[in-house]
Amino acid sequence: MADLKVNIEKVISAPIEVVFDAWLNPKILPKFMMGMPDMPETVVEELDVHEGGSFTFIMDCQGEKLPHSGKYIKISRPDELVFTWVSQNSVVENSTVKLHFTRIDGNKTKISLSHVRFIDEESRSGHEGGWGCILDKLNEVIG
């Protein structure tokens, strides 16, 4: 089932550079990297922002600490961000997230998110909901 994927688009009410930079900012990322509504802020343990650099953060899901990690494959400001993704529900080799940013006008940006390779349909579905929540929260935090 490794070919399963999530594709989501969301318009964020902020300039493209602000939207892109939020994904790499250790002060802003914890405020929106929440896979479910009403989660506490995510704890960023590592954010080594360069191609080949790593990230690790911990989401708190109803008291359960869920580690997430990955490596930055491509950082092309402000158009594209690509990274690997490892979590307890996404441990398939080469699970990858691609974010493409499109300027709509000076104050709006469309994010096209694609996440490929999941253990099974349940994991894919859970990530689809999680990424949707994360993009909604991002718009709330910076929009």
C-alpha cells in the first residue's frame, strides 16, 4: 500500500514568503503543527533548516507523545519545500511530503500539499485529516 497518497490544497491569507517561512521557523511551527484541533503546541526538539538537515518534533495527542521526524530534501524559497516524514503511523521508507506554494496576490498564497507512501489506508486517511487540520491552523496563526 506504499503508493497511497494525500493531496490537499488550501489558500492561506498571508504573503507567500510568510507562509513558506512559517514551516521553517521554530517559534511559529509549533503553533500550527497540530494534527488535531485543540492539541497543545508541538514541541520542536530539532530544526536544522538546510537541504540534508533534519527535524524532530513531538505532538501531544491526548497525553500520548507522538514523535515526528524527517530530513529536508529540497528548500526552494518561496516556491517549494520537500521533506521525508517518519511517524508511528508513517514508517514506510521514502514517505515524503511536498509543499508547493503559489502566490495568488500580495496577501494570499495557495499551498498544494502532497504526502506519499503510507502503511495502509487507515494511516493515509489519518494523515489526510491531520494535514488538513495543520493547514487550517496555519491559516489561523499567520493569516
